[in-house]
Amino acid sequence: KLNNMKKLLLLFIIIAFIGCETKTVEVPVKGGEIMLGKNKGSKFYIAPDDNVDVVKNLLKSWNNMDADGMFEVLEDTITWWVATEKKPIKADKEFIKEYLKSYDSISQVVQGYIPHQWEGQQHVVVSVASREKKYKKDGTFEDDRLFERFFVRDGKIFQVQAWSADWYTND
């Protein structure tokens, strides 16, 4: 009987271990603070990396000057806040194709991608710091340090905001 009791006790222990399933609940870590606008006081948190892949695909097509490839990850018309303009541009595929015609080549090298959201936000923003070199067909050259925010909704970019900064040359 003692041997049967040991077997029964061992069986109960095994069942107890199998029945104790650990559940991991991911809670986003929030930080920072929005200081202006309707979301003032909201915190930021890191968003999923699949949004980074959307922006990487866009920038690969941008560097290849491939408008068709760009619009695989862009909505039909985007709001484009160009760093040198005071008002946003509504850009569709024809606008982008025309824009690219003035360049021989574009090289945008990214330093990093940060996908983030703020509390209550439905879309994701991917913030990108980069250096962009553009060679125009007229022989001129553009060299920009950029900070951009790509707004992603359902796997498509619908808005781009860009800021540029002058290069410090120690002159």
C-alpha cells in the first residue's frame, strides 16, 4: 500500500506542475511626456518593430528612386512635411515620380529607427535620424542631416514630417 501511495502522490505532484502554467502579460513601459496639443500630458511607449520594416521598405525604394516600390508602403496620397517648406505637400505617385526626375541618385543612410506611440494613439510613428545625399541632374548636390517621423497605419505610411539641420563644419 505504501508503494501505491507513493505512486499516487507522485502522480498528483506531476499533475500539479503541469497544471501550473505561467502566463506572461506584456505591459508597455511608458515614459516621456507630450508637452503641446490635444495629447498634452500623454506618455510615449515603444511600438512593434513591423512598423520599422514598413519604413525600411520605403527608404530602400527611395534610395533606388522607385516610386512604384514606395507606394507599396505608402497610402495613395500622403501628407509630406518637407524640411525646407513651410506648408505640407499632398503627394501622390505622380508627384513623387516628377520629384525624382530631377535627381541622378539619392542615398539616405539611417542611424536608427524608433517605433513609438503615445497613450490613446491609433497609428504608430517611426522616428528616424539619417544623413541624406542627393545628386541633382543639374550638377548640384544636397547633403542633409534629417530627423523624420513616419506615420504608419495598417501597414501603410500616410504622413511624413521632416526636419533638417546644418552640418557643423568648425569654420
